[in-house]
Amino acid sequence: MKKHNYSAGPCILAQEVFEKAAQAVLDYNNSGLSILEISHRSKDFVAIIEQARALVLELLKLDPKEYTALFLSGGASHQFMMVPYNLMQTSGKAAYLDSGTWANGAIKEAAFFGETVVVGSSKDQNYNYIPKGYTVPEAVDYFHCTSNNTIYGTQMKEFPAAKVPVVCDMSSDIFSRVLDFSKFDLIYAGAQKNLGPAGTTLVVIKNRILGKSTRAIPSILDYEKQIKAQSMYNTPAVFAIYTSLLTLQWLKKQGGIAAIEKINNQKAELLYHEIDRNPLFEGTVRPEDRSTMNATFLLRNMAHAPIFEALCEAAGISGIKGHRSVGGYRASMYNALPIASVLVLVAVMQELESKV
Ligand code: PMP
């Protein structure tokens, strides 16, 4: 039986994507070769990565003359370092919003390169809200924020006006909601949530922000060199990129980001409604900052945990435990999670209520 997979990432992808990816492992496009054994310089793979890069910009509604999409290796964490390496001047400064564990990771890495100015933080309340009311200083090389906090379950609904380049870690909500993506100068996202398997990271860059730093950058970490090499400075993650292309094609077929956003909102409303209604549960973050991707909640009485977890297991619900650093429960409802899975979870929460 296919599980209802609430895992925070790697996570569920569309069933159609799993099937096509599996077929390509056996025989890519009737070529007599597996996707795993073709050269990254082959005509077939060059076509795959070019289509994927173009489709990213098309779905985000970004002008290909202004922006470039890259599929790099090393995970989103790698970008914590690549961003300052490329964008921070020697003895420069960058502004960061501290809204959770991953934002904090980005701040720590940037400190290797220059001064970090933390413009706002929600650490005082264990990151249960998005800091607001801050201003982004002008005398910094860029501003960095994290659109969705995968661990704490908060999501930025608004982004500050800034006169400096805006960099955003969208690892856990890219392609899930309509934003004016042209307001961002650099977006990055590990593939393993709304895009594909782990192994590649999407980076979307506004070309004109590059080339401003005087810092010497090792080639593999240099965005300009990666752009020049068409995202193939070294062997890219062929299978992860192919699977990402399948997801992008699937998303386009669903009607793109606007269409999936409607379903994501329905899923989130269903679950948060039950969290608020059911006396056994409570949400962990401020309602106005709740994430549509990762819903975090607690049982008011931990004595109910074994029954709740047994009911979840019997219903085929997987991956619902909170991050090891915070505990509780976290239901990750990425693009590919069907609404039917949310109905099953809500039914289990109601069943618990009727049993205890
Ligand atoms: N940023 C965010 C928002 C994340 O959720 C994660 C991983 N869950 C990361 C960064 C780190 O990604 P990676 O493991 O690909 O380095």
C-alpha cells in the first residue's frame, strides 16, 4: 500500500514522476541505455538540463534574458557559503533575517566571509513567528532570508523592500505559491522537497548582481563560471536533474504554480482547521505565520502519543514526527501530497478524539 508520506524531505513526489524516473533507470527514452549510464555531455542529457533550466524560469515567470537557472551540487547548505563567497565584498557586510535553524546556519557560514548584521530574529520565542518591522540597511552587500522554516513551520507571507540584492533560501516552499519572483535577486532551493530527489540544488540568479566582488573565488564555487559552463562545470547530478525536469513538467501540466497554490491552501486549511478545532491538539506557531508546507503541532497530553502514533501507522501515515530538535509532530504537505492524504490524517485526529 502506498503510504501517506508527510516526510519533510526527501519527500513525496508525484506518482507519475516516480514511474517515469523508474522507467528511465531501466531504459531512457527507448535509447537502450539507462539514464544512470549516459554521459552528462550526451545530446540526451544536455537536452534534459536545458529544458529543466528553461522550465524553472518559465514557471517562476522570470525573464531568461535577466535570470539564469543552475542545478548545482552540494545541497542548500552549500549555498550558505556560495552566496557570501560571490556576493560579499572583501571586508563587506550582509544583512540576515534569523527566522530559524536554517537561517541561522546561513548566518554562521557568512560570518567566515565578512560581517553579518542580523536585522531581526525570532529566537526569543523558539522561532514560533516570523520577525517583522525591521528595515534592511542600505550599506550592506545583500539581504538574506528564508521563505519557509521547514523545522518550525513558519512561512514569510511578505518580503521587505530592500535597496540591496535580496537572496532567499526557498528550499521548502519553492514552486508552492505565487510570488513576484522578480523581486528576488538570488533564489536557492535544495531539490529534495518540491523538485526531486536529494543531490542537486536549484540556484536562480539575476545576472547583473554578479561580478561586483573583488574576492578571488575557486572555480567550482563561482556562479559566473557555473553560468558560463551552462551548469556543467563538473559532472552534474544527472538523475536528480532528470527527475526534477519530470516534476517541473508535471507541475506545468497541473496548471503551474497558481493552480498548485490553490490545492496547497486547501490542504493547509483542512489540517489547521482540525488542529484548532480538536481539543487534543495545539499548533505551535502564530496563526498568521503558519506555513502551508510544514504544519507543526503538539498533543496537549503526551499520554495520548502512543495511541495517536499507532492510529497513524495503521492508516499508512508516514513521516509525521517533528524534527529531532523540536519534537512534537510535523505534517509536511508539499506539492505532490494529495489532498486525500490530508483527509486521512484529519480522520485519524478525529478518531483519536473519539477514543480517549
Ligand atoms: N534550508 C532549508 C529551508 C531547509 O529546509 C534545508 C533542509 N531541510 C536546508 C536549507 C539544508 O538543505 P541541504 O540538506 O540540501 O543542505
